[in-house]
Amino acid sequence: MSQTMIDPVLLKSFVAVLESGSFTRAGERVHLSQSTVSQQLKRLEEQLGCELIDRSGRYMVATEHGERLLGYARRLLGLMEETVEQLREAHAESEVRIGVPEDFASDALTPALAAFARAHPAIRLEVTSGLSNTLWRQFQAGDYDLVLVKQRPGHAQGLAAWPEPLAWLDSLAEPTHARDPLPLVVFPPGGLYRDELIHSLESAGRRWRIAYTSGSLASIRSAVADGLGVSVLPSRLALPGHRRLDEADGFAALPSLELALHLAEPAPRRVRELAGRLMTLCAEATGPVHG
């Protein structure tokens, strides 16, 4: 008997019968038919060479041999479940997928990611930058473990959120804000900055034209500073070569957006650790947390 290998499926049915008291309820519990559970118990008894269950009464109860096996069976099944859970968690922690806005994918983010990578050299970081609307759709589809997105306040409750005031920016040396139509420097369609910019100009009845489009934050900032047109960006991203425009220049104040951190659940421990690092980074970059 010491060489007998017990099928864990048989043990699972055995435990289910004793814990539920009948083959019918045990079958429902393990998602098998009553007859299949009964056959599995007979196979287990034949394999061990002894009766495990007393079938004479209304309810199924363990024999002396069955009682001895029950404790071992529960421990074995619990150990198997723990093993599977640990392996799944280890696999989940071997890679962390992050989605971030383009303006957080450069100097502001890389030091935090590098520190995390040094602390956990076995974990592979996969960072994707892009427009927040796209990142949010991909996050909802399960493409990321955590994502930083720009959103309108209250759009979706996340782990944390920080205010992101917007500003009209023009060139300090070669201003363009008085031109008609107004030349614009913008991100591709679908971005919140572009949406807010165009909505504000349309509401004011101001004529405009797209003068420069780029998906690169560095290109947008340079284009504005060099006099290609006016743009809307987070206030913190203004360069020394930019001029901030306000109502005195004919540009209405813009509603603030927020930078929100969203975490996919259930989140492995390492993902939560990285989320904590990002929360510290965002607080330093944008100001106090809210939400």
C-alpha cells in the first residue's frame, strides 16, 4: 500500500461525501453526477483495500478507516490548493504591466521604476504610454495591472487621484494667440487636452485651425515655444519659453482634470508595492492626493 498513488480527484469526492452527508449533495459540490461520485468512492476503497464509508444509514458516515483517511485527505487537498495559489501568484508577480500618460513616461517616472526594478530584479516591467482614453479602455480590457490616466474629476473611482490644473500656453518669444484663425498645437484626436481646448474655443466663438499635431509631449512643448501655435497642457509642464494665457488675453479658465491611479483586482503584493511608489511620485509631481 505504501506504493499506492491516490488520485486527488477521488479524495475530493470522498471528502465531499462525508462533509455533505450524501452522494447527491457531494455531486453538486464537485460538479459530478451522483453515480460518478459513487463509482469514485468504490475505486478509492478498492485501491486502499478497505471500506471508507458506512452506507447503511440515512447519511453517509465514515468508517474507522475513513475517519483516519479524512484528516490526511483534507491536508493533502489543502496543500495542493496552496501550491496552485502560490504558483499563480508567482507567475502574476513575474511581470507587472503599467499604462501611463505620455507626460509621465519620461523623467518623472523612470527613477521610480528603476528603484522598483533594483529591489525586484526577477520582475519584468512592461510600460506602455499613450492617450488616457486609450489606456483606460485597455485597462478595462485587462491589459494592465495598474494604470495612470488623466480623467475628468469623478469619472471613475481609483486607488487615488490628484488635481491636474490646465493652462493655455503660447510662445514667449513668438506669440501666436492674436492670430485669426488661431493656430493650435495639439495631440491626436481622442486626448482630453485637445477636447478641452477645442470645446473652450467653440464655446467662445473663436475661429481656429490645427497647425501642428504630435503624439509626443516633447514635440508639443517645443512647437509651442517655437511659435507654431497655442496649446493646452497641465500647468506644471510649462517651459521657460512659454507664456501663460488668461482671460485678459481672451482665453477662459479651463476646468481642472485629475490624474488617477487605477489598480486591477486582485492585485499581487508586488503590484501593490509599485502602486505605492507611484502614489508617492504623483503626490510629489502634482500636489496633495484627493478622492
